[in-house]
Amino acid sequence: MKREITLHINGRDYPTTVHTHQTLLEVLRDQFHLYGAREGCGVGMCGACTVLLEGKPVSACLSLAVMAEGKSITTIEGLSHDERLHPVQQAYLDQAAFQCAYCTPGFILTTVALLEEHPNPDDDTIRDYLAGNLCRCGSYINILDAVRQCRQSASS
Amino acid sequence: MGELEFLRPKSVADALKMLVAYGDEAKLIAAGSAVVLMLTQRLIAPRYLISLERLQELYSLNHDPGIGLHLGAMVTHYQMESSPAVRTAFPVLANTFHKVANIRIRHQATVGGVLCEADYASDPPAMLIALGALVKAVSPRGERWLDLSELFQDFYQTNLAPDEILTDIFVPEMERGTGATYLKFNTRSSEDRPCVGVAAVIEHNKGICEKLRVVVGAVAGTPQEFPEIEAQANGRALREELAREIGHAYAESIDPISDLRGSGSYRRQVIEVLVRRAILQAGGVT
């Protein structure tokens, strides 16, 4: 069944029409052309489709678009402002924390959520929090460096 | 066949009316991490999804000291691992829920959802059973509390009637002098479901075991517990020898499944080791 809903994406309201069975991932990509959220495994294991829902990381492939109605959705496209990268994006660049970059939006958004919760995470906390995001190029060491660069203590 | 409809009742009573009206064509959906997966994999094809999201009465999380922990079905895994009340009164539960899947699933998935899905490869059921948890099921005919161990019937099957909704979970306070542990074994680092999960709860006094519960999850259609083996521990000293004996007996009694996380014979050996370790850890034997 088609349903008219308003999605709150990256700080703005967008009225749209979706099918009930459509996942949030499909709607973000196909209707809003926000291609930063990617389909990897399609079963919630890999983290390539990570978006922030009310600031918390979720798999967009395991959420129906209708269920996101009334909630704030943040995708990778919503992090930079006025052509300025978010500090976490900058850190991933500085540390070359990717090769093919398919997993990068998911990693960056998960890192944003991690830092919101733990502004000064130790290495164990970082590894534990990011364990559900998979990078098949194996850039984990550089990713860890990027997150370390974002720690509160790193900037003081 | 008509297209899927998404319904948002505002009370348990309204949800029950919809459940009765649409019968087999309806599926309840909590936060969706399980139901949406089954939909996208074409494992289920309901006509109606009845969302529990707006049922405010399903979100409570209360710890009543000396009585126990009362949870609404919509409490998330993440709340279970991070709530100060749970971390203080039931650190073993906080730890168990922390071990589930990944941070995204834990933010989304609910306690009621993981129980009703009855996926054999889950962590919370074994631990909650070992702690003696009860669940409340509500239907137009009234409500009933049942022991969580009775809920699970087989792979993905519960004994909830088609017109029942699981609304509440209650975990009785642990007796003073009780130790509890959950050990999870994963076969691969990219795999986040357990190959074997062992929950052990031991009431002990001066090194003597007074009551033992050991529940093994992810190895069969339902969590596995053997009261006659547990009873062998009563009145005996909590030592390595006892833990070995119980571990061996559990490994002999369970007929483990084979799946991509391990063969049956492999699982049997893991069970023997993990049950032993869980008992020693829960009993504080170093």
C-alpha cells in the first residue's frame, strides 16, 4: 500500500510517498538519491547501510521507511556544512582510513555515534563499538587511527 | 494478493482487536530488526503489520529492589546493556545483551522481539531462563504469566496463541550469594550469532552449591536445560571436579545441530568446555 509520509532527513522535512514494504535504505537511495548509504549484506551484519536514527546508528536495510516517520534521519550527506567536512570525515581522510570506501559512510556515522556517547574512548571501546562494521579491504588499522584522532584528548 | 499495510494501534487493547480481526494475515512488529529481515528475505508475506511502537505501556524498565526487574516488551537491547538499574542489579544481563550482534541491532532490537522471534541462535533467551524469568501474554481472553522456558517450542516457534501479545518480562531478584555468567562462543569474527551460548546461575554458601541452573543456547531448536543434571550439584563443593562432571553430562545429553557456525560433534565439545568454565566462573572458583 502506498503511504504519504514526511521524512526528516539531514535537518529538513521531505513529504514523500512510499510503499509500506520499502526499506529505509531503498527510499533514501531511490527517492532521495542519497547514495552514501549502501547495501552490503542486506541482513544487518556489515554496517554499509548505517544511518543515524535519532542520533543512534541503525541498519537502514532492516528498517521500513514508514517506521522512520517522525524521526530524525542523518546520512553521510548530512555531516558536512558549508563545504566544510565534519571532523570525523576529515580524520578518515587524514589517516587514509579506506581503500575502496564502500564501507566508509557506515564507519564514519558509527564513529560519530560512538563519540557522542564516549567522547574519549579507549582502544577497546573503539574496537567494541565498531565491531559490527566490516571493511573487506582491511583498513582497520587506519580506521582505528582515524577514530583516535577524533578523541577529545587528541585535540587538547 | 493486496499490498502490505502498516497499522499503528495506540493501546494493547486496540492491537489485540486488530490481531483478532486480521488473524493469519497479520504479523506483529516491534522495532523490525527480525520482521523486516524476514520480509526482505521473502520468508513471510503478511497482509498487515501491526506495529507495537505506539504502545506506551510497553516501554517501562523498573527495578524493584528485593523483588526484581520488570521490563516492557519494547525495551531495547541497548537499554538493557546501558541502564544503571540493570547494570547494578543484574550485571550479567547487561553483559549478555551487550554481546548480542552489533551496536545497530542493539539500538533497534527489543527484549520482547528477541523472545517472540524464538531464533535458536540468540543470546538472551538462555540467560533469562537461567535467571528464572517470566513473561506475560495478553489476549482478548485475559492475561497469563508463563515461565520463559515454556515459551520456546521449537525453531522460531513459541507457545503464544495467535491472539496473544507478549507485553512484559519479569526477572526475579537474584538471591544473595548467587553468581551468574553468560559465555558466548563465536566461530568467526565476522559472525555475530553464537555457535554456543552458556548461561549459569549458582546459589552457593561457603563453597557449597545450593542450587545450580545451566542453560545452553544456540545448539538446538530451543534452549537446553537438564534439571536432573543440575540437581547432581546440590550440596556439593564448588570445585573443578564438579564443573567437569556437569559439563560432561550436558555434552552427553544434548544432541546439537549442525549449521554454518559448527557441526554437531564440534558443538558437543564446545558445550563440554563452556559449561565447565561457566560454572567455575559463576561459582567464583579461580
